[in-house]
Amino acid sequence: MNDGYEFFVDPSRCIGCRACVAACAECDTHRGVSMIHVDYIDRPNSIATSPTVCMHCVEPACALVCPADAIKQGEDGIVRSALKPRCIACSNCVLACPFGVPTVHIGPELMMKCDMCYDRTSAGLRPMCATVCPSQALTFGPAAVVARQRQAVPTRDFRFGAQHVKTKVFMMTAASAPVLAADVEDYMQKGPDGHEDWIIDEASLG
Amino acid sequence: MANPPQGIDALARAYGPHLNYEPSGGWAQAARPADRLVKTHCSFCGMQCGIQLKVRDEKVVGFEPWEEFPFNHGMLCPKGVKRYLQGDHPDRLLTSLVRTDQGFAPIGYNAALDLAARRLREVQEKYGPDAVAVYGGASMITEKAYVLGKFARVALGTKNIDYNGRLCMVSAGTAYRLTFGIDRATNPWPDLAVADVVLIAGSNTAECAPITTQYLWQCRERGGKLIVVDPRMTPITRNADLYLPVRPGTDLALFLAMLHVIVRDGLVKQEYLDAHTIGFDAVRASVAEWTLDRAAKITGVPAAGIEKAAHWIGGTDRAMGLHARGIEHHSKGVENCLAMINLFLATGNFGREGAGCMMITGQGNGQGGREHGQKCDQLPGMRSITDPEHREYIAGVWGVPPESLPGPGLSAAEIMEAIHRGEIKALFSMCFNPLVSLPDANFTREALAKLEFFAVIDFFLSETAHHADLVFCGSMHEEDEGVVCSAEGRVQKINKAVNPPGDARSDALIICDLANRLGKGQYFAYPSTREIFDELRVASKGGIADYYGITWERIEDELGVFWPCPEIGHPGTPRLFENGRFWHADGKAHLQVSEWRESGDPPDASFPLFLTTGRVVSQYLSGTQTRRIGPLVEQHPEPRIELHPRLADRHQIATGDWIRITTRRAAVVAQATVVRTIRPDTIFIPYHWPGRRSANLLTHRTLDPRSKIPEYKVSACRIEKVPPPADLDAWRLEETGWQPGAAPDGRRGA
């Protein structure tokens, strides 16, 4: 079973494959719709991608700003999707979340977000996204094992200006690593004039 | 004549691709419990991840991770997650089809068999036995590959059978046979996690073999170093310790200079070479002139980077190499692989945990599909079709005279050339979509139009099948039982989840029934694929790919068995060369010299840029299956052209603009993605699409002289900015079934 298991997000491992997005959409409670976002950080300049899942804040901003009291937090610390009978699709939660997680769905007029696969975790299974993730950028496991196997350091304290947010989910942060330059030209052989070495200068075509 | 009987619009309306987004019965049914979970493997890619298919009302309706399977522990890529959407798909063929003047019409199974047998016999009587060619594939179970090879040699008596693995990793296979005497990855995948250095050359690992990522990240967590050789930064490069942006077509120069450094700086393990190899003296002499300066000029990679890579590999006894199509899809693909292998032999990096050099096989059964007799030069067990002893053994297993077995035939691309020349008149094809996957697609289309008879086995009507006279309605992955061999060399069990629907039949049954109609039924009297496997075990016994000790039951009990496994009690062979013995008769590795030469489609003033092709994570091969799965199509609806901003600026091209790529053969128009993650002299386009957006309209037919692999990875081209196509929506819908914004997913968010 999964007592003592925690959820870890390591964006530096993400390969942008969107297996998590595909798998999340298989859930019986939000069929065909994913609660996870995977984004390019800056595609023109980098291949880096990052997954965004609900961080399950200790004091969830989404619930605090909800005028309909539709967002509940369980004793396990999991912040649930909005209760369908209460949600008025006002989008306050969308605006308030510091991580950009909740989305309001136009069809059912309902805010939906990750509940960490309650159906699976309550039955001793891992959340679907962390189970399938091929890079284990999303991981669900014992903290001690993650600490032993990873160089990055987990944290669940975030500061957004004056706002201090504590979360249930851990974010892995780089211990210390050199930053790889992002432009292929930076790695290429330079010609005598310092210009990158093209085999044929296309400009000569006129 | 084998032109399509209808226009592409009419064929697309009838046979797709239509996009499936929901499980059988719709999401409303999804909460109902499954009737059963079937443990099997994904149908897409050589990783062959374990997966459980969810079956309800005799339909595959979803999946459940299979966390106990030791290779992937439940991990899957998006293709694996959504693979179930190919079951109960609206485009699934439910009857066999025959071409008529008005289009394809249903035909009964027995009538289809009669027609195929009559036409194949007519062609052979008129033009000779070799005028019929057979195409196979490497995405189907090994039992089918085996029985197809036997069908060609015994039932048809043609020498011309080959398969789409010829477009995949045959350069690696040839190099491994030459050097090691065996064609298989040398190590199990967990070895990657304990290596000190991993050199990845020409592999978009994160997108094409996604599960390998976790092994590579584990290696880095342990302090291992990752070297990536690629003209593009692919997602795996984000954590590379050393990135070498090789100019397309020049990998060989890079490897030769690395070996030059290894020799120059005294990093050669001479004791290992003396004990276990022959041929290094000639190899050492051949790299003497491959100085860093020379290689830097040719490859466009700084000398310091090449030197550092050589030092890292030469400085450890736990170095591993991974390579894929990026170095194999070249007219010197065999040389590229030989030169890369030599780096690891010269440094003694074989036969241990964390030391080895291996190809990442791409197709679902890319390994097993090339072991048991659908290659033009091979008999089961990786036996040679020219070796008299091998021929006699297989002829004995099959109960036919050895002299009745044809000799070596033409390779896949050469078969299409022979069709174009009018020498091959009929084609029987399964598990292959050459109109999308062979180079120079206009040439392929011309060739298909010349066939006097063309029959395929398909479960979706592929673009190639549009040209067929007869389409047998065959079986999908989840409708058959048998084995595959993964990229690791692990033989795994594919379990049947559901029966073929309608009048569809098991592919193996169709082949056997057709053999019966051709008067050779006594050689194909298999009640099921199990009996085919049992014969395959015997046929492989004593060969290189020896499966004799592997049974379906053992595979299920042991979660896979690595070949060679010559006896029932044998544990299998996860890691090769552990005792220092290689597979040649003398027990030695035979190092081979690689001579430098230019690519077959060199740039000039009119075509000054390099075009390279590849894949995206959400599509599989020619897309016959994955272009019908809605969520996978949404992820990459169309091919996008990647180019560097310095090149883009010269043409005033921004992301989203339309570009025409022109090569010496054709032009393709697609939208641009301007990124700094590719060399400025190189453009990239993925190849999964048909018709006007087919990357293989652009590629050329130069083959590696030994492996016969086409040179997909480097063509000369030019680009220009063009207006969007006038009929954009129409051809999007016709060729991809996709309309922007049509996905059933409305939401608004931050």
C-alpha cells in the first residue's frame, strides 16, 4: 500500500511527452479531460518543458476565495475538485491559484482540478500520472527513497512576493548544476571569422 | 493497374482517418467495471512496455498500468496510454475488400482467397516465381513474421520477400553481425542506469523510446555523464553533460576522430583487444589521419567537444553507447555503426554491467521481426539463406527439398525499384505502408500503379492499400496471441484480448489459408499461432537467434526470456559477451575499418541546406494507427518544420509562417517552428504523414550498399516562404481527418 508516500514534481526531468496529460484524461470522474498542464518554458529558445499539477496547498487559495464554498480539503490534505452542486463557475479559483492549476470547464460549468486520483490512492494505487510518467518527472513514493535516488532537493515552501505558500506536493529543486546554453550555435565549430561554420553560405544564392 | 479506385476525398470519407476520442460505447460507459484485464504489451515501439488492456463486452475499452512488469514498472508514453482507442474504431475494416470501378466493395473471405490465389498463380506462370514479391513488417508478432517468410519461400517459391525493418535498424544489424557475429542489443536496459558515461548518437530517445528516459536520468542521478550527438537538441538533451551538434551525414567523421584521440592519448585497452578481438591494427591505422581539426571542419563540432567525449569514454570501464536511426539512416549507415562500436571495443567496454554499445530498435517487434525469416537474405534463427548447411536444416524442419528454397532476394527498397522497372508484377503486403515510409514517395506511387496484382492484409485501409486490388481484413495486435522481442532482446508474450470483429481473421490464418489455396496446405496446417511458435523454436535451434528453450509458459512465468536460450533449462542471456566470447566461430570480435564518404544527395548552390527527418512522440511510424487516435493527433496534428532563427531571419520567416521545402525530387509545404534548438544549416520535418505533407516526398533513394537502408537522415534542400495553401481546410481534413478546434474539449482557464 502507499502509506507515507508523497508526490514529487521534478520539472528538470520532463521530456514534454504528455503521457501524464493523456493518462489523467482517462479518469472516470473527468472523462476525456486532463487536469494537468505541460508547457514549453520558452520553445523558441529551449526544449525545456514543465508539468503543472495541483500542489495541494496547506491553505488552498482556491478554496479561500470561493464564494460558493465549493472547494473542500480532506483530512489527508488533498484539495478536491469543486462540488458540482455548489460551483458557480465564477473562475475566482482560476485567478487566485498561485500555480495556475484550476480550469473552469465550459460544458459542465464546473471548476475541475486534480484530486490526486483519490479513487486510486484510496485503493493503494499510485496516481495515474505519476505511474505512467516515463521520465519520473512526476513521482509518487516514499520520501526516503526519493532522497536516496535523486540529487535534487525537495521543497514545499514557496514565496510569491509577500505570500508564503506551503504545499503537500514537493517540488524538486536543483542542488547545483551548470546551466546548459540553449542555442545550438553555441556548441558549433566557428570559422576563422568567428562566424558559425556553414557548409555553404546560403546568402551567396542572391 | 493499381491506382486508387476513387479520389482521396471519397476514400477518406469511407475509410478515414477519422479521429477516435472515446472508448467503445462512449465515456458514459466508462464507469462500468471491466470484465477482465489482459496482461500484454503496447503495440507501438521497441520498448514493448507491459500494459494491461481493459476489456468490457468483448471490446478493448481502456488500460491499466502493469506495475509488476520489470522493464517499465507501469510507465507508458502517450501512445501507450491511448493505444486502446484503436480498438472498436470506426475505420476498422470488418470485411475484405475488392477494387471495383466505383471504389472498394466488400468481398467474402473465400472469394478473396480464390481471387488472390488465382491472380498470384497467373502472374507467376506468366513471368516466373520471382515476379511476385512479399512485404512483411516488424510491428507484428514473430509467429506471423515466421509464417510469412515460410509462405514466400514454400507456398509462392519467390526469393523476393523483405520487410519494413529494412527502413529501420538494418545498418546496425549489419554492423553487429560483422563485428560481433550476432545482431542484438548487447545489454539489458538497467545497465544504462549504472554506466559512468552514456553516448547517445542519432537517437531522439525521449520521443521515440520514452521509457529509456528514466534509465538515463537514473544514470545521471548516480553521477553518470550523458553525451548527446544530434543536429537537433531533442528533449533528452536538456540534461546532457556534453552536446555535440553534428552536421547531418558526418557522424562517421566524429567517431573516427574520437578513436583517433583514444589512440593518441593512450586510452586503448590493448590487453582486452589482444585477448578478445581481431582487426584493431587496421582500424588504428585508418584513424591516424582523422585529426580533431579535420573532424571539426567536417562535422561542425568544436574539436574540444570531440576530444572531451573521447576522454570520457576512454577514461572508464563503464561506458555505454546508444544509437538509433540518426546514424543508421545513411548511405554509410553501416560504417557509422561500425565506427561507434569500435569506440567501445577499443576501450574494453563490453561484457560487463554498465558497459556495451546498443541500438535502440524502433518498431514494436523490430528485434523479433528480423530474426526468423522475413528478411530477403535470412532463414529462421538468423540463419543465412546462402549457407548450404542452414538451408538444409530449415528445409528439413519444413519438410521440403533444400534445392526448392529460393536464394537471396531483393531488399524492401529494391523490390519497389524492381516493380517500377516492371520486373516484379505482383505484390502481397502486410504490416507495411511503403507509400508513407519509403523514400521518394512519388516514385513509390508510380511503382504501385504498375502492379498487375496487389493484395494487402490490413485492419485499417492504409494509404498504400488505396492502391490494392484486394484487401484482406486482418487482425490487430490485441486480436492475436504470440511473442515479440523487445529492444533489450527480451522475448515477451502478446496476449489476445478480443477476437477479430466481423469477417476479420487472424493474419496468420489468412496466410495459411492462402497457402492452402496455392496447393501447399500441408506445410501450413497450424491450428493456431502456438503451433507456429513451437515450429519456430525448432527452426531456430542451433541458429544465432536460438529460441529453442523459450516456451510461451516460460515467458509468462519469468516475465520474458532473453535469447539466445538454447535449452529448456537455460536461463536466457540478458547480457552478451560476459565471458569475453563473441559470436564469430573464433570467439573474437572482428573490428572493421570504416572509410569516409559523402552522403548520396550532397548540397550545392541550388540546394544549400540539409534536410533531416524523424519522429514525434505521439505518432508511430507511418501513422496508419496513431493518425486515427484523436488525442494523439491533437498533440501533433501536422508536420511542423523546425529551423533556426538565423536561417529563418534570412527568409523573414516567423513561427507559424508557411514554408516550401524543395529537394531534387519534390516540394512540401508546411508551417514553421523557429527554434534555437537546431543547427542553422539544417531543417527538420517529421515523417508520419501521407499525401502532400509526406516528408518522404522529399527524401532520396540512395541505399547503404550493405544494409540497403535508405538515407532518410540527410537530403539537400532549399526553403522559401509561401502563402498558406488556398484549400487548407479541405486538405487538412482529407489527409489528416483533423480540423483545428474540433476536439471535444472546451475549457477556459488562467
